[in-house]
Amino acid sequence: MVTGVLLKHESDSSYVIIRHNIRTYQSGGVVEVVKGSHRAENEIKTFQECQTSSDRLEGWRYFSEITSLAPGTDPVEATRLRQADLEIREFKALEHTTPIER
């Protein structure tokens, strides 16, 4: 993507904003579901600006990823659905791996 140019799918797609800890790899779950990558970036900046210094020092950060969930989905429900989707993808990936022969 060229800097400053949004592709149509980026402005029309939904994004989940996820809180995670870069030190412990612990997930804080989905904190919001928004429409458009620009809005997601702005919301991440807002979360970062409101974050306490001790929270940041502990390793808590925010990132976004594209999702099929509707903007405004309850964060608890979005976290549950995202986790279920991750488990399905992991299971499918494991099904397609071949065992190592010894």
C-alpha cells in the first residue's frame, strides 16, 4: 500500500483492536471493533494516550487486525469469537502438517 492512500477494502472493513502484553504474551482481549483501518489507527492512538506509564512499562500494547465482526460488537463477545476462530485455524493447520519421520 502506498503511504497515505487507503484501499477501498481498508476503509470498508472491520477491525478488532486487541490489548496484549509484549513481555508475557498474555492477551487482554478485544477492546473495540471499529470500521476502517484509519479509525482503528486513531483508536489505538487514543488507547495509548490514555494508558498509564506503569501499564505501558508492564508491557501492555494495542494492535489491530481485520475481522468479519460488525463494528460495535461487544468486546467480551468479540474476544470469545476471535479466540474460537484462532482455535479452529490452529486445528486446521495441525491437520495439514505431516509427521516427522525418524
